[in-house]
Amino acid sequence: MAQTQIRIGGFGGQGVILSGIIIGRGAAIHGGLHATLIQSFGPEARGSSSSAELIVADEPILYPYVKDVDMLVVLSQDAYARFTPSLKKGGLLVTEADLVSLTPPVPEARHFVVPATRLAEEIGRKIVLNIITVGFFGAVSQLIPLEALEKAVKESVPPGTLDLNLRAFRKGYEVGLEQLAKVQAPA
């Protein structure tokens, strides 16, 4: 595997940074890969721009900053507008169904839509939309093994929320696999 450059964008309070931490931990600690993580957020605690940038590779990573994004996950319209120009042609684009409209569209992307907000509400806690998104990303990207990501979720969520977060992760992964199967099905 060559280096895979990933950016996750949204706004403060959506768990963007935690999503990056889980994906990086899944890759580096439980997946046998190398990973770097750079995080960025505005001075406000909630509502400001937030992003996590990861590089995942099977060899040591010499430069930790993302330049050309292979995989982009956006959870807000602002993140979509700001980060889609950096997505490589043919790159993976994951957008949140209720919070992102594809304006302008990105025709050269492999696009998947995660209904994370709706699924989180069905599970009973809107706050787990990031964990749903991590599961969904894991399924559609096939970059990091399911078991590695699940172990990273277990180690990263607050005490007392493990069952809720595992349900959210598994639901996101299941929905991601369903969407991936539709794309891969012969016409």
C-alpha cells in the first residue's frame, strides 16, 4: 500500500478530532500500519471549523502533513467547500446526508453518503454521529480491518458509553457495507 492521505472536516462538537484519533489508532496500534495525525480547530470550543488529517501507510511516514487528499470525509457544508478542492481525482468522498449538499458537485470522486445524523437519532444519541461515520468510513474505504477499528473505538470512547458507541460503530459499518455492495454490484 502506498501512503493514503485522509482528511476529516466538520465543525467543533461533531467529534472530528476523535474520529481521526480512532482511525489513526486503528491503523497504527491494531492494524499493523504506520499513521500520523494532525488536528486543527478554531479558537471556539463548538461551532468553529475543525479538521483531522491522517496519513496511513505500510512504511514509515517521513512528512506528516496532508497535501493531496485520497479520502475525504466532510460533516459540514463549510468543510465541503473548503476541502473538496484538495481531493484527488477518483478519490473517496464521504459526505453527511443531512448536513452537506453537493454544491458544487465533485464528479470525479467515488462518493458515498452517510446518514450519520439520522442513524444517531435512531440509536438515541445524536452525539455518536462521528462514531457512525468512522464505521461507515471503515466499510467503504476498506483501508483498516474491522477488528482494528473496533478495538480503537473501545479504547477511545468515554467510560460508560462503550455499548452505545459500539452499536453506533457497527451500524455505520453495516450501512457502509450495504452502500459499497450497491456500487460493486454488476450492472
